[in-house]
Amino acid sequence: MQKHLALPQNFFRMRLLKSIVVLGIISYCFSCKKDSTVDTTPNFYFFNGGVSNFNNGLILFSAEDTVTYDMVISSTFLPSNTTTVTLGVDDSYRQSYNTGYGTNYEAMPAQSYTFQKTFIASDSTAYDTIPVTFNKQFLNGGNYLLPVRIISVTNKYEIDTSANVIYLHTQDAVLSGQYTSTGKRVLYIGDTASDNIQSVDTFTVNKDLVPGTDGTSTLDYADIGANGWQYVLSLSADDNSLIVHPNAVILNSIQAGSFMVLSSSFDPTTKNIYIRSRYKNLNGDERIVEESLTLQQ
């Protein structure tokens, strides 16, 4: 079974923004010089392309052997004709990235990925989706980088050189993957010792456990990750036990010194995680949060 990484939700917002900017330029040009010619040649690019979007190309595996990432290719103007687009892997971008950022990404083995190298871009839709399927059995852990570049387009259309490469990559981290979390948040009036419960919220959400570059990984906290609340996780060098810390957003949103991890565990075989924590909100009311995370199948 293959898992697909969803099309980014802000794709259409970004495309609309580019269109507004382009239309604004057109409007300005016509207002300044009525007989000026405006170049409306379609300019093809990767959504999430370029070095600035590097982190958006992180590939996270579930319990399955394969995962599929959907590359999204669009253009600044809707093409008036169907267009042949050719893609390819350009390892020089991996070498340049390693040199520029002091990293040591390896070239991704050819047998570990598959994608369509040539396709016909539609003249009636805003974008085209090209899936890349990765097989983790050929990766053996490690940090791998696969730079996919738009090599050519037909009809004398152009390529946006600022976003013509997408950096798909893996990071060697035990604490990484796609998880399903089930749990509950219990809010007390005052301290838990009063046993005066104000509310109980249960949740089931999907989460990404994302490795960082400093040996830690980040995980959304309960069902409020959208608010910036995250755990910072790592494994102890002494006994490989799970270490859990709140991020700065949590600490700035609760009563100082009130956060405490009551219990936590990580199963290295199944990669399942359990966390139970407590804190006091700024009103002095205590909350206990408990969640169990299972690596997705």
C-alpha cells in the first residue's frame, strides 16, 4: 500500500497571489504606456520549489514500505496549448546544497524512487501533479537528497529558475514518521487535587513527527498543533528513553514553571509513543493531557 502526501492546502492561495502580482504589473504597464507589449508567456515552476522551501520536501515514512509525494507543477499563466514538460534528477543541486549549508546528504539510490519523467501539461487546469514513490528498503536510514528539476518545456514557454528544482529528502532519525494520535485533555478548576473537572476533550488526529538538524524532533501537542503548540522530543544517550520538552510557544502560553511530563515512553520496535503531561493555564487552572501515538499503517 502506498501513502500519499496531500497536496498543500495553500497551493491555490499562492497561485492567486502570483496572479494578482502579475495582473498588477500588467495594469501598471498599460496605465503608463498604452501601446506597450506585456509578456504573458507561461512560466513553469514547482510549488514548494527552491531552497527556501527545502523543509517542505521532507519525506516521512509510516509503517509501510513505500510513501508517495505529489510534486505540483504550475505556471504563472494558463498555457494556451498543451505543453510537454520534461523532468530529471540533477545531482549537482545536491552537491551545491551540501557545500552551501554544510550538510552531508547522500545521493538517493536510483532504485529507491520512481516518477514520470515526461508529461503533457494541461491547457485547461491550474496545475499538474506528478507522484514520486519512495521505497524505504533501498534507503537504509541515512540522509538522502533527490533534487528534481524542470529540464525543458515546449512551445517556447519559460521556466522559473527560482523554483525550477524541488528538494525531496530524508533524514536519519528514529523519532520520525507519520502517526495517528488518540487522547484526551482534562481541564480542572484550580488544581487537580480539587478533582473539580471543568471539561474533558477527546481527540483523534494525524500528525507528522519531524526530525530537526540538532538531534531533536518536533510533534504537535494534542489537537492544538495549529496554534503552534509542539513537543520537542529526543532519546536519552544513556538508556534510549524518551525525553519530552515543551516548545517556546507552550511555555509562553502557560503559567511559568507549571509544565511537567508525568510519564512518557517510546517503543523502538513499533515506534509507538505515549505522553502524559500537565500544566497550569494563565488563569491558574490545571490541565492534564494524555495521548497515545501509533505509527500509521
